[in-house]
Amino acid sequence: MKSKELITHLFEACKDGRSVSQLHSQILKNGLISNSLFVTKLNSIYTKYSSLELARKLFDETPDRTVYLWNSILRSHCREKQWEVTLHLFNNMLSTTSTMSDKPDNFTVPIAIKACAGLLALRTGKTIHGLVKKNDKINSDMFVGSALVELYAKCGEMGDALGVFEEFPEPDVVLWTSMITGYQQNGNAEKALSFFSRMVMDEGLTPDRVTLVSVVSSCAQLMNLGAGKCVHGFTIKMGFDTDLSLVNSFLNLYAKTGSIRNARNLFEKMYEKDVISWSSMISCYAQNQKPDEALSLFNQMVEKRYDPNSVTLVSVLQACAAAGNVDEGRRIHELAKRKGCELDVSVSTALVDMYMKCSCIEKAVDLFKRMPQKDVVCWGAFISGYAQNGLANESLGIFRSMLSDGTRPDAVIMVKVLKACAELGILHQALCLHCYLVSSGFDDKVFVGAALIDLYSKCGNLENSIRVFEGMNQRDVVVWSSMIAGYGIHGFGSEAIRTFNRMIESSRVIPNDITFLSILSACSHTGLVEEGFKIFDEMVHKYQIEPTSEHYSVMVDLLGRTGKLDKAMEFISQKQVPSGAHVWGALLGACRIHQNVEMAEAVAKKLFRLDPDHAGYYVLLSNIYAVDGKWDSVAKIRNLVKEKGLKRTPGQSLIEVKSRLHTFSAADSSHPEFECISWLLRELEVKMREEGYVPDVDFMLHDV
């Protein structure tokens, strides 16, 4: 008896692998190895302080295994996520145990079901569920019920999960939480919040931290800031506001809903922060157009000796991309190399995206080629990167390489490819892509339809744009905006306005800032001044949308195209905030159209202060002077451009002939058929002059 008492105390004294081995020796010496309680406890502490391998060795050497010993070894393998081993042992247990007392109990079954969930082994899980039904004691156990709900939820079978839940007349918090988490993880956030409301309001149960994390995640999925704030207030009232995982979920909510002020206030008040907290706040800044703040916070994080993980690096690289800060991006790249995560698919994708957005194409290509694995997101970053750098044709080539590589595109990739094709304006390519969309089942996606409408419009085929638009069962604000923009591009301002009115009158879609930009541009292209001002007034006063510099630029362009330069200047002066270069640039362009030299000089002075390195503004002013015969002023502008070392980005023309794309730029003689093309152009010019054509050279661009 004394030896048993001593051994019991020794169990409590074990703190490491060596002491466990010594205790094992004592149990063997005292002949207590057949004691099922001691063997079970020894098995458990082997796993805790030594290794699972030694625990398994002890289990295999034990001839008489109780249900407690089985549960101990099953739990150990399950904890290490060795799901297949866990199920293999569970099957052995079913086939080898003979007495009812050693059969699986209500502690065994949840372990086996968890292993099924880990493997997404729905069929095996349903088999175990069938066994559970035969044992009333196990079937009524809420831990078993929660495990079954989690299994069905992970396998996307929320109907079966609900069936299990409804079998319990008084489900506890764990079971309610399993349902709430299941709905949230399966993308049904509204149902998750509905269950939470029933749990608290109807049943009067108090949620725990795990419940609240799922509820906050549901609010984030729905982008429902109001509901999230209510849950935050409830959390503070419950005294859970110091729980780190829960506070981090609120940071994520505020980041996703663009509530920077709430996120910052919460972050600054946190008693404790971990790498997730810092990463969430950095992501909040990066995703909400505050890249400089994101980079500053990252530097603070490093200074305070928090070790950034791959999620942190992805967020800070997104900030570098948004800020165009390639030097900081390179520094993060070196850090990723030191941490050994440079070629992790998420980090390398963020690096490719950053280098592309900073126009470091060679670096992006080098990294992309070295990536051992490429997922669809990485291919998407590479495709859009080429298009962003004016290499839309190469972008389509990358898309073909992706297909050859065996990677199936998703709808997001297809939108990027459609946008690249729109940059080229190749109708034949657009038709091919449309066929691919239909055959691949992407044509029913609303945002793909919007991109397709835009593509056909930019390829000069408005009829196909209308056909796609009218054939869509669902139309969101992006679809309507694309169709309105299409009419505007083709000069059908009145039709654009009719479509805008149709959207407001016949659907629940509310126009956004892009919609108004599209309709105002349509008015500008067709000289509909009164209609444009009426719509602008509606945007500001009826829809409470604050105009951006793009809106003001379009309105100035609208007035300028119709010769109302004084009204355009008055419109700019009425702005409460200073106008940006885009707005003044639109007015300078109007001055060139109507040859108003005096106003052009005043506008150019403002532009040279706002954006002194934009060569295009100097070119515009130079050509205004040239048309007016002020060659001394032209010479001054030319010298100023040379002193500043400014260069214009050469314009390019593209033409598709027999499914082949040909590119031309000014003074470019590299085309293999240049001589033949030049001869044909000269012949055409002679013929045009014979028929009375006189070229208008007033707006010929003079090289500065």
C-alpha cells in the first residue's frame, strides 16, 4: 500500500522526460505495471513530458487495455493531428475489446469524430454516427453532439448539423457555439448571427469567448460594423474585453469594415499584444489606403522585438505596393529570406505584386520563376502586373502559360484577363475569351459580366455589350456602371442617362461614386452640360456622395469641351478643398481646344507647382504657344523640359491583322514591313489630297 501511495505522489512530481522514465522504472520494480490506473496515467505523462512514441510503445506493450488507456492514446494521437492513426486505433478498439466496460464510451467517440473532421471523412463519420445512435447514453451526450455538429459543418453539411442540434432539447453553450461557428465557416454569417440571437435572447444562455469570436467573424463577413460595435459593447459588459483572441477578432472586424479610428483606439488601449494584433493593425492601414502608417507601425513592431510572421510580411508588402516604396519592399524581401519564408506562396505572391506595382518587372519575373509552387492567386498577381505596366499583350501570354501549366483560373483571374484584353481592344480575342467563359461556367458571375461589358465597349462592339447586359439575370452597381460607361465611350450620352434612370427606377441598386463618374463622363463626351450639372447635384445632395478629384476633373472637362472656360474656372474656385493636378489638367486641355492662351498660362503655373515632373503639361502649353505663333515661348518650354530631364512616355498604336497584333510608335521603323506600310500611307495621302483633303495642323504636337 505504501508503494502505491508513493507512486501516486511521484506522478505529481514528474516535470520532464527523465523523471517520467525513472517513475516507469519504479512502477516496474514494484510490480505495479499491471495496475490499469498507473499505466493510463503513465501513458498520459509520457505524451506530456516525453514523446508520443514512448507513450505508444507503452500502450503496445500493455496486454490488458482499458477504455481509459484507449482514450489516452487516442487523445494523444488526435492532439498531434495524426487523424489516420487515430481512426486506425479506433477501429482496432472496436474489433479487439470484448467486455462492455472496455467498449468506446462518450469520451472515445468525440475523439474519433474529430479525426473524421480533420480528414473531412464524412462517410466514416456517418458510420460512427450510426454506432452512436445505438447507444442512448452516448447519443445524448452533448460533447458527442458538438463533435458531430463540427464534423458536418466542416464537411459543409449544415443540414445534418442542424439535425443533430435539434435532437437535444436543452443544448448547452458548447453545442450552440458549434452551430454558430459552423454557419460562419460555411459563409452563412446571417444564420450565425440569428443563432447567436436565439441563444442569448430566447434561451438566456451566456456565450463564452469562443462563441463571441465566431460572432465577430460573422459581423466581419457581412461588413456589418453596427452589429460588430454592439457585440463589442456586449463583450465589455461581460468582462471579456481583455481576452487577446477576442480583441484581435475585433481588430480584424474594424480593419475589414474600414473603421480605422476604432481599430487604432482599440489597438492603443490593448493591455497585451501579440503578433496577430500587430499584423491586424498593419493590415488595417494597408487595406484602407494608409500605407505610410502601415510601414511606420511595422517598424515600431520590429523595434519592440515582436517577431513578424508570414501574415505580417504579406500585409506590409501590400503597404509597400500601395505606397510605391520599392526600397522598403526590398528590405522586407531580405527579411523574408532570413526568416526562410521568401518562397511561401502567400509571401512570394505579395512580393511579385509589390515588384510589379513598383515597375520592377525583372525582379518579379525572377521570383516567380523560382517559386516551387504557384497557385491561382500568384498567377493572378503576375497577369495583372504585366497589364499594370502597360504590357497587356504579354499579360495574355502569361494567361496562356498558366493554362498550359494546368492551373485552372478562377473568376478573379478571368476579370484580370478581360481587363488586359480591354487595354488592347482586340475584338477577336474578346470573342475567344467570351467563349471560354461560357464553356468554363464563369459567364454567370456578376463581376465577370461587368468586365465583359467593359471589354466589348472598349473593343468598339457596343452591340455585344448591350447583349451581355440584357442577358444577365442579376445586375449589381458595377454592371450598371459598366453599361453606362460603355454608352459614354461610344458617344451615346442620352442613352447613358436613360440607363442611369432605369437603374434607379427599376432596381434596388444604389449608384456609387463610380456610377456617377461613368454618367458624368458620358455627359462630358456628348456635351450634355445641363444634364451633367443636374446629375452632379443629385450625387452631392441626394446620395450624399462627396466628389473626388476625378468627379471635378470630369465636370471641368464637360464645361471646357463646350467652350465654357470661365464657368470651369469658377467651378474650380468654388471647391472647398484645393484642386489636384487632374482637375487643372482638364482645364489646360480645354484651353488648348479653344486656344485660350491667357488662361492656359495661369493654369499651367498652378500645374507646374502641383506636379512639376509631369512632361505632358509642358507639352500642352508648348503646343498652345505654337498654334499662337509664340515660338520664343515654345523655346523656353523646350529648354525647361531639357533642364529638368523630363521625358514623355511615347504613345503606341495597336492594330490586329489576321489574329496577329502589330504595335507602332512615333518615328518607329522596326516593323519588318515598314517600307511597304510607308509606301501605302504615302499613296493614301496623295489620294486624299486629290479629293480635296487639307490637313489641320493647328493641333499637331510639337516635340519639346
